[in-house]
Amino acid sequence: MPVLNDLPEIYSIIELAKRRQVSVFLVGGFLRDQHLKRQARKGADFDFIVTDGAIAFARAFAKKVRGAFVLLDKESGCARVARKLPGGLWTYDFADLRAKDIAGDIRKRDFTINTFVVDLMKLRGNDDILSACRRNPKALADVRARTIRMTGSGAFDDDPLRLLRAYSLSAQTGFSIASSTLAAIRPRVLLIRNASPERVREELFKIFETSRAAVTMRSMARSGLLFAIIPQLKLLESVPKGGYHHLNVWQHSLCALVEFEKLLRSMAGRAQLPDYLAEIVGGGHSRSALIKFACLLHDTGKPETRRNLPDGRVSFHSHERVGRDITRIICRQLKLSTAERYVLEDMVALHLRPGYLTNFKKAPDRMVFRFMRDAKEEAVSLLLLSLADQRATRGPLTSPQDIQHHANIVLPLIELFFAKKREKPFVRLIDGDDLIKELKLAPGPQFKVILAAVEEAQHLGKVKVRAEALAFARQEARNFNPDLSVEKAVFKEGGRHEDQRH
């Protein structure tokens, strides 16, 4: 069992509390997990109650330990400090006392399994943390029964975020939500819109970071809570299944998430892939979690773009671009970081591109290059999303051979991406100065087109030395069409692809 000495920066909190003349209590999840003997693989999360000025306390603590301060909810008096330590990322959440004393505050907490509490001001360095917990038979009983149960009838009315936290706790612990608690959630789902977007975002990503994201999202959809948070997903239920699909678009999106989680398990041993997926893209969230979110968002453009064709087929032309715009709105509503928003927008906008490559027995080198160039660091994310998307497409017009061919094209490209990362950095044979000095060209939009063409030729081995690059650039300059938009001229790849298939 952990003692006070085992907890990083706890002494800094105690010292700061004494100086500011406040009391600080360690509560909730960390203590619960110690009862479960669950050890965080990379860091841990701590929750503290401060008797006065939690936000100011968090700011002072962040400054003291050189951590990152994040304001979670100004109105509720809640803030976070994140710090990278050798053991991983450690987060410290501080919240104001919500009652006259700690006993009253504990009665107002969300779920019984989170009602463990330790008064830090009464601990000594060799004290056993769990022995210091107040006796709490209800909490211990529900921990042993692996049940998430609200503390009282007013739990969700006091803080609507708890509606979502029930599911995030379920995803993280594998516990079941008590039937009485589910019954209290369903009529209150719209209350979640009163919670701050930042807090909602963090609970959602706690779910995406687990291996139980798909089953949890399905449960949230059943209660209506997921659609109260992201109403754009509710519209997907209105788009029926087609020839290539065995599910409506919402069910297909959820199935894509199921398939992605299966992929994670089956590909866990692939070199470099686990580190790639665990990389923090922005906002403290992993690339893997963002791909899971993209599984739910990739077809959000379909309700708006659905068209019945004269031959009886259905088209979703440009649904990826409409979906990108919808994704931008959702990301802004949830206040994701700019980096995360760009990644999600790109995944939705480009999610059909790997499918274009599977229209060939062997993907043309030129198309592979253009895909890798446009997808950049998210190439593997898109390839995995495409695999999950394809495996979630099992209508009467989709055959096992189609799915296998898709995998035969896509899986080697994942290896290619990592192989290219190990190569020496690419160095252009010529640049804009060469176009001015050697070809006597005036700077303008054609430079981007010409240099992109030369770069592609260099990657494909068509030009290998500077003289060949200059000759190629000269020919491209002669062929440049000023009436063609730069975006089209720089080979934004399209391709033959049946919209109703994906």
C-alpha cells in the first residue's frame, strides 16, 4: 500500500496549504484505484478538495512545481495542474469545498466509489494512505461489487457533468452502472449542456483513451447522452443502410470504432506503431484517442449529401468535405486544441483517400506518394481509419475478397510510412531561387506547382540530379496553366470511387 512518501509533489501541496492556511483533502479516484490495486501505467490522476480558493491554489502549485495550469471550470472553482515526471504524466485537480465541512462535501460527491477521503494535513510521511481513509462501508461494498452508483437523488442536478462521468468511470474501471443510476440519467441527459465544454471534452477523452470506448459510446447513445453532447451524430441514424452497408450510418460509425479497437489489439506488437498511437498530438490527448473520435465523425457529412440517383443507387458526393466542416464545428464546441482540430478535420476530409488506392491491383507509386504527401504525419492514422471503415462495411455488395484486398494494399503502406521515417531527411534538388536564377522565371503561383511536380518526380526517381530537376522544371513551366487553380495543379488526389461504398 502506498505511503505519503510515494506520492510525487504531495509534500509541496502540504507545504503550500500550510502557507496559505487552508486544508487540502485527497479524495476519489486515486484512493478508489488503490483499493482495487490498480496501478497507472504512466502517471496518475489526483483529486483534491481545498477549503478555500482552489483555483488560486492550483496556480500557485503549478508555479511551484513548474507544471502546466489548466482552468477547468471558473464558476465551480476547479482547475488542473499537469506535470511530466519520469513515471509519466501526473495530473492534480483542485476543487473548492462545496459544503460547510469535508463530511458535507463528501455527501455531495458523485458516486459512492469516489467518496474515499484523506486529510493531508493529518498525515505523516510513513502513514499508510488507505489506513488513513475514513471508514466508508458503502464505498467499499460498491467497489467490491464493481458497481457505479450515484450518492443520492440530487447527484446529477448538482453537477450535470456527472451524467458523463458515470460512463467515463465505467470505461476506465470496467464497472457496471447501477440500473437505478441509469434510470436517473436518461431523463436528465439534456442537463449535460449546462456543463462547461472543457470538462465535457476531458471526460469524453477519458473514454477514448480506454479499450472500452466502443461499448461505452454505444451505451451513451442508448441513453441519449451522447447525442445530447454531439447532436450531429443523431442525424446519422436517419441515413439507412445501402448495398455496401449492413447498418445505418450511425451504427456503421460505431462499428468502425469497434473494428479500430480490434485493430489496436491485433497490431499491438508492430514496431513503432504503439509509440505512434500513444503520441500526444495536442491538448494532452493521444493520437489513438483522436482516431477513435474520427471513427464516429468520418461520415457526419452523409445526411446532408445523400442523393438518390436515377439508376436507383445512392450518392454521398463530397460528404468528406461537408464532414470536415461539421467536424470543425464539433471541435470548436468542445474547445479542442487547434492541433487536435486540424488532425480530426484532415482525417475526416481525407478518409476516402486510402480507398482510392484499393481501386487498383497494385497502388500506383504516384498515388501513394501523393497520399503520403497530403496526409503527412497522419498517414498511418488515415490508413488505420480506412481499415476500420472497410471492415465495418459488410453489406451484400461487399465481399470478403474486397476486405482482404483493402488490407493487402493498406497494411504495407503502414510499414512504408515508418520505413520512410527512418531514411535520411529529403533534400530538394532545386528551390525557388533556382527557378529565378536558372530559368529566369518571375515569382508567382506557378512556383508552388513547378516545385511540387519536381519534388514528386524526385521521390519517384524520375529525376536524380540537379540538371535533370532543372530540365523537368523548365518543361513544367511551359505546361503551366494559369487558369487552373493552384490546389488542383498541385495534384490534390481524387480518384474513381463509389460514394455509396464508404
